[in-house]
Amino acid sequence: MFTPLNRLTGMLPAFPTPFAANGTVDRAALSAMVERLIDAGASGLVPVGGTGEYTAMSPTARTEVVALTVQAARSRVPVIAGVLSPGFQEALAAGRAFKDAGAAALLLVTPFYATPTQDGLCAYFSAYARALDLPLFLYDIPSRTGVVTQPATIARMVGERTIVGMKACNVDIGHFRQTVELVGNDISILSGDDLLFPLHMSLGGHGGILASSTLLPAYWQRISQLCLAGDLAQALALQRKLMPLLDALFAETNPGPLKMAMALAGFPLGPVALPLQAPSEALVARLRGALAELARQGLPDLARFAA
């Protein structure tokens, strides 16, 4: 059995949904990706979040992805399914379907469009937890939702036993530091920012849910282990080598560049869904150049690219 969900550490890839040319889920590619990520040391798997193009898929397709991920994982690591619906009833329906599909927990985004107060956030998560008996991770990503979950609000959710962890995507370092000080001993605080990951870990984070770890799972696992061992200098040195690639991966909306990089590295996951489009030719050239440099340095994740 895997680690208790409020004690998760290490790397949990947030991975793109593989699509066939006709837009259906590529079941074989998904299973192969799950096997590769677990072999590289992933502590958990996070399907159908933002990187998984949740908002572009039908409810049926989302549930299919979760079920396939659970099947491929074979209980070796927890599957934490992302729920990005803006409203309570739609989010609850998705969560129930994911629970039935075998998800161990849910990564629930803060409600958006109908912008809640801090009391409203607590009420939303509390009601969700009561309605669906499954562990919840708070997904706090103000850049996408326009909603900031204040550290005191997070502490209140923890005190009420509403959440067991969180994906922290607020780029305000003070916010992250205060959150760790309040609840870092009680829940699993996972960085959701590829650029800030070592810094988040140095402040008391426990691991990460990172998009680029799908492409470079072994390399990011190494960075994570260095951080957990307290070797921040070496972790930063390894991350610094990734900066040209990370800059390219997030130059256009995720996961378009990531899917292209995966294809270039020999792990094709198909196209992105509308409204996203394939990266520009200039960005593809940047991705190719960054991958070539990393392959030249011998990253094991890029053995196919180097070949």
C-alpha cells in the first residue's frame, strides 16, 4: 500500500492526456506513459488536471482517463484526479465518477467565475468533503482562477479536516512560507510551479506536482530527492540546466509545448484539443534546441532523443 496521502513526498507528474488523431483517448499511449513514470520513481499520478486538458474533454472522456490510469498504476502509487469544474454540482458529479473509477483522492480547484469569499471557499470545500467521502487536495492556482486562498483559510480547512494536502501554484513566496508555517506538519504541501520547485522545497514543501516531470521524470525525481535531503545547492544546479527548456515549455499555453516536447523526445501523445493549438514553428525550434543540449549532457530521460 502507498504512503498516507497527507504524508506524500517526491514527484507526482501532472501529465497530458494522450489523444488519437480523431480526438479519442489513446489508451495504449496512456498506459505506456504511466508505466514509464512509475518506473522513474513517481510517488503518485495526477491525470485530467489542467495539463490533462480537463476543460476540453467530455465527462465520459475524463472518467475514461482516470479509470485507465488507475488500471495501469495497479495500486503501486496513488492516482489523484484533477477536478477543474467551476461550480459545485458539476465538480461533485466529476468527483463521484472519478471515485467510482478508482481514484485514491481528488485535486479540487477553487471555484471560479462566481468569485467566492474566504468563508465561501471553506464552505465549498467542506460541503464537497461531506458529500463525497474521498481525500481532497486543494488546488490553489490564482493565475487561472483569479482566487487566492489565504494561508489562514488553508489552516481553517486543515483544522476542519477538509483537505489532506494541496498543490501550491501561488507564486507569492511569502504566501507559501506562511502556509508551510501554519500547516506544514499536518498536510502534504506540493509545489505546483516548475520554476519555483527547489525554493518551495527549501521553505518546507514536501514534493511537487509538475507538468515537466512527465517529460523528465527521472531527472525531476533526482532534484526532488536532493531537496528532501537538504542539498539545495545541488538541486538548484540541476534545475538550472533545465531553464532554457522550461522557458520554452511555458512560452505558450500548457500543455501544447509539452506535448510537442514529448513527441520530439520519442513519446508522442497526440495533438492538443481546441482552443489550444500546436506550438509555433519558432517555439518548436526552441524546444528542439533545448532538448538537444540536455540530451548531449546525457539525461537518461532523453535517450530516445539522443539516439
